[in-house]
Amino acid sequence: MNWLSQIFTVISFTLWTIPQRRGAAIAAAFGIAGVVGVLVGVLAIAEGFRQTMTASATPDVAIVLRSGADNEMNSGLSREETRIISTAPGIALGPNGPLTSSELFVVISLPKITTGTDANVPLRGVEPNAFAVRSSIRLVEGRRFEPGKNEIIVGVGASRVFAGLELGKQIKVGPNLWHVVGLFTAAGGAEESEIWTDAAVLQPAYQRADSFQSIFVKLASPESFTEFKDFLTTNPQVKTKTSKLSDYYLDQASQLSEFITTIGVFIASLMALGALFGALNTMYGAVAARTREIATLRALGFSSGPVVVSVLAESITLALVGGVFGATVAYLAFNGYQASTLNWASFSQVTFRFAVTPALLIQAILFAAVLGVLGGLLPAFRAARMPIAQALRET
């Protein structure tokens, strides 16, 4: 109890005297705040991209590609194969039969509104059941495209980033003019970066004959996936790769998210080295300024343990103050920020919002606390091992 009392007394006195060293303390806190701000900002990109890729995927939707294909761009299915897939057990039924949508996925080039530079935009040809299969699709303006016409509906994300995609406008893709007749949302998902049209119109426009690249399937229930997949796996008439849509999108997001996370941690680590040296300098200065004070406490009978803890407490407090400040600024600056990036899996742009989540903030603040511990550890041991007689003679 006496040792705990000593710790409480010394920590209280140490924290109370921080304003006397406010210049160095503020510098250390701001250094750590910068590290935390950068870390949160970069990781918010990865988290926002991951959330966008998975937001609209429900557990009762599956996607079927050609065997060996990693994405829709290098997949291919014939009309006969899509017909066989549509007869598989486990598929939900609608008024017109199985809820499936055989789809094309092509990439077109459009100028960005902000820069005027061209970027790749996904143009997806879908069948009428596509809206029932992916129930997250909601029209917010205009109407759906009519089958057989050069009409398109545009995701709200694409309409904000690319020129010429406003309701009522026309874009020229290849030899054809396409009329924008509607805008849609997809619960914040990747489809909001796409343009949709009738697959039967897109096929001749891109000379795809009667072929598709994927088929999206609405399952009777999430548990029906195994039955559905097993049928296709054991059917010699088709060679397919079947995935839950949520798993497929998560796999597409993982490569870029992991790359961004790695880069973010690397940059933050380099900055953390600078902040760590700043914290060490601050705490060594604090120990030097309190040399006689620490020696007096030791002479009065305080053990070295409370002295070590008090120096660490000051270092961690400054780090946490800086961490909380940096995390707060990062949240206000980055959360919800609209951006777009290249989806490496499809080589097309995906619009997304930075996502600063509570878990990310906690992670960043804990990182700041670790910096505080590392920055205060050596100065704390120096203070504890300081010879009392020599320290009392310090001016």
C-alpha cells in the first residue's frame, strides 16, 4: 500500500507540473498527433474501399464464373451454360422462373469531372431479373432502361465522378449513343460505380454474340449455396467457379486494401521514428529539469519504482493527448470523404468514401500509447538510477 501511495503521489505531482514544460510537451504531443493523423487517414482509405466492395453483397446471392477465372474480365460463359446453371437446385423462384441474371462486363473510357482525364468505367449488361437478384439496387432519379434500347442507368458514384452521366445526357461509346434515363444507388456498394444497360443490346455493340461473362443468382436461402455449388461442381456439362457474392467482392477488395494498409503502416512507422526521437528528447529534458526534485523524493524514502512509473505516466499522457487530438482531426477531415481509385481486379474505377471506424480510432490511439511507452522508458530508467548525492548538487 505504501508503494502504491508513493506511485499515486509522484504521478500526481508529475502531471501537475507538465504546464511548466509546456513547450516541449506540446511539441511531443503534436509529433505523435501527426503520426496518428497520417495512420488513420491512410487506413481509412483501405477500410472505405473494403466497405464499398462488400456493402451491397448479401449472403443469399452467388456469382458463377468460368472455371479458373479470378474476375469477370477473364471469364466467359455460353448461353447454354447459363441455361444449365439456371436449372440448378437452390435458386429462388420469381414470377418468370429462376432468379438469375446472365451478365456482360466491359470497360469504357470517360473523362473525370474534376481533372478531365480519361479513366475506366464499368459498363454492365444485365438481364431483367438483375434488379430482383440484387435487391439493394434502388432508382433515385428517372426510370429503368427499356429492353432493346440504347438506354443506360448510372450509379450515383459514377455520376459524381465522370462527366456526361447526368440524367437526360447522352454518351457516345463505340459507334452508339447511349441515353442516361436513370440514376441508382446500391446501399453504398461497388455497383454505384457502374453503368447498367440491357445485355441484349450490349452484346452486338461489343460483338459478343450470345456469350456472357458471369451469372448472378438469387438463392432460396443462404444455406442453399452448398446445394447449388455442389450441383455445378459435379455437373460435367459446365466448368464453373461458384462463390458467394460477399466472398467474391471481399477477395477483389483484399489485394488493394492490403497494399494500402502496408504502405500506410510503413509511412506511419517512418514518421513514428521521428516522433519517438522527439518524445525521447522531451522526456530526457523533463528528467533533467526535475533532477533535484527526483533526488529529493529519493532522499525522502521514495523508491525507484514510483519514479519510473511517474516518468512513463507523463510520456504516455502526452502521447495519448496527441493521439486523441490526431485521431479527432483525422476523423473530421477524412471520414466520409469521397474519392475514387482503380480496382486492380477489373482495371476500372471504383468510387468510395473514406471510413474512419471506431476500431480504427482505437487502434491508432493504442499505437500512440505504445510510442509513449517507448519514448519514456529510457528516460524513466535514467531518472531511477540517478545517484542521489550527485543529483542534489545539480542546479
